[in-house]
Amino acid sequence: MRALGVLLAMVTLSGCGEAQSSVAAQAVVRPVKLMEVQDERSGGWRRFPATVVASEQAELAFRINGQLVELNLVEGQPIRQGQLLARLDDRDARNTLLNREADYELADADFRRKAALLERKLISQADYDRAKATRKSALAALNSARDLLSYTRLEAPFSGIVAKIELENHQMVRANETVMGVQRNDAIDIRIQAPESLVVSFSGASAPLKQSTPLVRFAADPDRTYPVHYKEHATKVTSGTQSYEVVFTLPRPAALNLLPGMSAELQLQLPGAEAMDAVVLPPAAIDRSDKNGQVRVWRFDEQSGRVSSVPVTLGQVRSDGIEVLGALSRGERVVVAGSQQLKEGMVVKPLRWERGV
């Protein structure tokens, strides 16, 4: 009996120890480093990383099968609207056209004779109607043959440059197989990713951002800015982000050889409450662990001592950190170290910054 009592006492003490350990674990407050949000105003101007894109582009293909017999272009070559770019072997198409022309001439001559005979009441109305229908059918076949011949030619839909050539001369080409890509070169577009809080400023014909004149700076000429104009914006969020595509346009600068895919920076003056420039935070403050791919930072609540996540959009990488645009206000404090282990509503303990640490 004595041994049994000792055993029960040990089990009881063990259970108490586990409970105390669990309580202690729950009471652990995670230490974090915080940083106060500062608004870096620059006259209401906001900078966005941008990409150069073609203002208009097209992939050209033949509508029929055939052998490529004329393709005397090189990539980057200027082209004019209506210029012949490529041609298929058209001998079969020309022979078909000659046959259809002969059929139509015969049908037309027969119709004219039948019309004269009908006036003299020498043939029936049915004979005349058959001749008329035959001529109409021959005309349709003739027009189809003309179209078939035109399908052996590939002409420039607009003036611009040859961006990419996909095939070699004398190859066999399938219908709708891309032969080349062409782009306009009299204007270029600038594409940015804008957060949802900013996209609403583009809605409506009199939207404030549509009336503004943003500026763009190209990596190829960083000391000069060029005015651009709003062109369009997407109404569907870009996959994997919480931002929307916005496009601006400008005439192609004569002094720069700008190509699609080149980098640029767009400067946009924001109205009213949107005039706050991006918050610059250290990379450690950015939390990318969300399963849905949402980038976020953690905001500290002074009253409760808890943290909550704030969805943000990343901007340009700068020497002093990363630009962040989101629902952050001046004076708020965000976690800049230890954010990867945080959970919604977690209690944290701010660490003091001493000697820059």
C-alpha cells in the first residue's frame, strides 16, 4: 500500500508540472523589434517601378498552308503599313483564279443572252432564273478565288518594326502558324502595378489621376524625365498580388532606343489622402509567409500589446529599404524583426533599440 501511495503522489506531481509548463508556454511573450512609420512626402509624388511595353503589337500568320517563298526581313527592321512582309507560293491560287474568271465570263455571257431572249419571250422565266443563279454562283466562286490569292500575302497592319521572326524562308507553313511579330514604334507604353487604394482614382472620365501628367524616367537616361498620359487600367487583379495593371503612353523619344521589357520609373502625383509617398521599411519587416501569396507587415497595437497583419504592395527597392504602400499611418509602429513567427492577435514585447541594435 505504501508503494502504491508513493506512485500516486508522483503521478499527481507530474500532472501538475505539465499543467504549469503549459501555462508557462502560453504566457511566453515573443520579443520583437519595432519601427515607427514615417511618411516620406515629396510634394505628393509617388514612385512606381515600371516596364516599357509596345503600344501596339501583333503576331502575323497566313490563313492557308503553303511554302514560304519570300521573306526578306530582319528583326528590328522598320516597316510601313501595307508593306509586303512575306509571301507563299501562289501558283495554285493564280490558276484557280484563272479558272474562276473563265467560269464567270461564261456564266455572265449566258445570262445576258437569256435576258435578251426573255424580252422576246423566246425562253421561259425558269431558264432565265437558272442562268441568273449560275452567274451569281460563278461570281461568288470568283471572289473566293481572289481572297485565296490574297491569303498568300502577308502585309504590315501598321507602321512599326519587325520584333521577331519565327520562320525561315522556303519553309512549309501551316495555316495560323506565327510567321513574325510586329510592333508600333511611334509610341511606347509604360506599365505599372498599382495598389487597389490607388486604382479607384482612375475610375470615371473626370478621375483626378486621369487629369494629371505623370513623369517617367528610363534606366537608359536616368537624368531626364518625360511626360506620359494615362491610357488604360485593368479591372482584374494581377495574379498572385493585390495590385492592378495601369498603362500610360507617350511618343517614342527620338534620342533613346527603347525596347519592350526595359525598366523605368514612373512618378505620379497623388491627390489628397493618397499624397503620402511610400513607407520605406527594412526587408526583414516584409512577411511573405502567407499561403495565399499576400505580402504583409505586422502592426503593433499600443493598447493591447498585440499585433495584426496589414496587406501591402511592394514598390521599388532602395538603398535604405523597400518601398511599401498599404493601410499604414504616420506614427504607427510595425515589426521589423521577428515577423516570420508572428500570428494574428499574438501578444508581443517591444525591444528597446540601443546603439542601433
